[in-house]
Amino acid sequence: MAGEDYLYLVTINPDEVSHITLKDRKRCKSCKQQNCIYVCPSGVFFWDDTAKELDILWRRCVECGACEFACPQNVEFRYPRGGFGVSYAT
């Protein structure tokens, strides 16, 4: 149904260590496209105006991997360790 929230089917058990890393944070400062911000369906990537840098809220990640496709030269995505990350209700 339109407008219904289906994210109640998703449970995220975040690890203490991020499974998403940036190869070079300085590269993000000069990036004009910021594709990672626009392709992420759960808002993991955002520009921190105070720190003047890209930040990652990896605990929100739904593990789609779109970020690495959007910026393969700087974003490194890997699935979380076993027992952590996304699980879907059936």
C-alpha cells in the first residue's frame, strides 16, 4: 500500500567496526557529484558542514552496496562480520 512503512521488516544489528570505509577522505572534499550521498537509500552518507567533510552513519546501512558502485574509486564496501548487519523478517 502506498505510504506504508515496510522497514519494520528490517532489523539491523550493527557491529562496533564500520564495514564501509573511504580510501581517501580528502578526495571527498573536492568531489562535485557526491554520488554516494544520492544513491544510498538509507542516508548513510552525508556532508558534515561543521567538520567540512563527508561522514558515514554505517549503523544505518541496509547492505545494498550501491555506494561502492557510485564511487568505486573511493568507497570500499564489504558485508559485516557474521551475526552483524541486516536481517529481514519473513
